[in-house]
Amino acid sequence: MIAAFDELGDIDAANAVRCARVLLRRPLLRAEGPDGDLLPMVYRHRAVLQEMFSTLLGYRLVVERRFARLHKTGRGEDDTRGQPTLTPRGYAYVALTLATLTGIGRQVLLSRLVADVRASAAEAGVEVADDPADRRALTAALRHLVALGVITETEGTVAVESSAEALITIDTDLLGQLVSGPLAEAGSPDELVTAAAQAGPRNEEQLVRRRMVEDPVVLYADLPEQQASWLRGQCTAQARLLERYFGLVSESRAEGIAVCDPEDYLTDLVFPGPGTVARIALLALPELLARSAPRADGKHPLRDADLTEVCRELVESYPAAWSRQATEDHAELVRSVTALLHRLGLLDDDPEQRADRLLSPAAHRWAPEPDATPAPGREPEPTPEPPGWSLFDDMEEDGPR
């Protein structure tokens, strides 16, 4: 399907797949950042990688010697992939800072940048309150841009809460690569998101492949009818394609497709995981599934009261197993479990409002068992035989004593 890839030898093909996986994980790859040692290999295979991403996913790839930028686009309503350090106000400050940096030059003092960002906020109608929460949000936005390499702390440290001055250097090349959408064609934020998410000529195929690459579970019920019909007929061919070009393994089920990374490199949220919230979420799944019959699409209707009750039963049944700090506020515990299951794609609001939530059929993949229960297919350990006589036992007529 990818002519340039088919012409590669086995070693180069394996390296191209490795580079593609790195770019999926690090859409902005810099020599100074994580996995930056692979940037020379990405540059060497840039023509193949650009064809792979353009043909298969409709993504645009820009490769320079100092950086590589994969312009990934997806669903605007997906709120499960946010930056943990950024609040909604922090995201607003990221956008305002980017707009300010475009006309500020290559170096600027922190105090001037902060003043210009707040002036841009006032011009855009964003209310600014010079309080600790607002300063933390602006600091988080600036620290995020430092982590991306867009701004560098030449002298001092970026911290709006501090009165110390700092000199900031702007990487204008990286700055110009951050925004993926066509700004000149968009008249509103919604139009920008819609335009950025558009696929190429093979619109339906690329949109479905994006879902398969970016989401661990793609349910037919969550796709438009045309896309769902196409995927049902192409699931085997698409599974081979994802394995060949991205090293992903697909499992076909009646409700949809599950895509896994055997190396867990592309897994941004590991589950089951450590901690009280993750373990309670895991143990709650079987009970939540048992409390309602599945709908025709395999999803289980769920009431918030059921989730609250199941979490309470788990906490009360095994009080010594949990962190006291995590369980002392039960309402906050339930919110944390709900948020985790939502980020995993296992729990979502019911758009028809017939139930509070809908539990994905993918929840059946986790069925924890007590440690004393043998794993399926594993024979129980045989009972050891009593020890026989030893050459060093004292012998009597009745045997060893």
C-alpha cells in the first residue's frame, strides 16, 4: 500500500516502523527532548514516514534536522487526552501566549511577556484576576511551552508567582509548528477544530484508522453508519495494516475492534494500575456489569447511585486494603473512579439520557479473581509426597527414628 515502504529492506522497514511509533507517541520530537536520539533516523526515513502518515491517517509530517512535527488531528469533543498540569484556564493561557509570542521577537523579559499576555486576554474578552489561582494557571502554561522547547529560560526561571525577572528566548521555528489547524480559514474556535480534523481524499478510511490508532477500543456503535459498515468489512485487512506499519495488534469482537500495543510504548494510561483509585475501579467493574443487562450495542446502562454503592461496599469490605487519604472522602473517591474509567474510555455519559452513564462492553476484559483462585487453564499445584528415608537416618527395625 505504501510504495516507498515496500521497497525498504527488512532492517530499514523495522526502523521506519520504530520511527512511526515514536512520532505517534511524541508528535513534537526534539533532539533535546525524550526519544530525541531517534531524530536522525526519522530524518533519514522522512520521505517514507511522510507517505505513511499522509496515506494511512491523513496526518501531515514536517521533518527538520532539529525537530519533527506530526500534525495529529482528532475529535474535538474528546476530553480524555488533556495535559494533566493544565486547567481550562491554563489552556486559555497557552493559546493567548502563542498569539502573543508571534509578534514579540526572539527574546523577551518575563514581565513584559506576562503583561502582553494579560493585555491579549483583555482584548479577547477573557477575564483576568490577578490572584494566586490565575498566576498558577499562567505559570503552568509557560512551563508547558518550556517543556515543548518553544521558549527557553536564558536567564532566570519562568514563574509568574515570583517577583524575580527572567529572560526568555523564543524558538520561532517550533512556534510556527504548534498550531495544526488552518487559522486563516477559521472564523471561530469551532470552525478551527472542525477544519483541523478533516481527513484527506480517503476521508472515511483515514478517519476510522485514526480512531483505531489513537483509541484502544473502537465500537461500531460509536461510529457513523458508513464508517461502521466499512470497518466491519475491512477489519481483517486493517488489522494486518496496523501491525505492519505501526506494530499494533488488533482483536475483532462483535461490538468492535480492540487495538493493543504489545510493548505498551503507545499506552498513555496503564490499567490496571497501582493505587487505591485504580484498584477500586478494577474491582468495581464485574459488579457494575452484573447490575444491568447490556443493550443491543453491548453497552450497560449505569446509575451513578450504583457506582457510589459499589465503591462503598468495596471500601467497607476491605478497610485495611486502601489508602486512608483516598477513602476518607467517599464522594471524592467516587469522582476519581468515575474520572479514571472515563479517561480509559470505559464509562461515558448516556447521550439519550435514559441512564446516568454507559459502561463499555470492553469492561468485560477485566475480571479480577482472588489470589487463591487458580488462573484459568492452570493445574493446581500437586501435594508434595512425604519424604522418604535418608542415608543419614539412624536405622531401626521399624525404619528411621
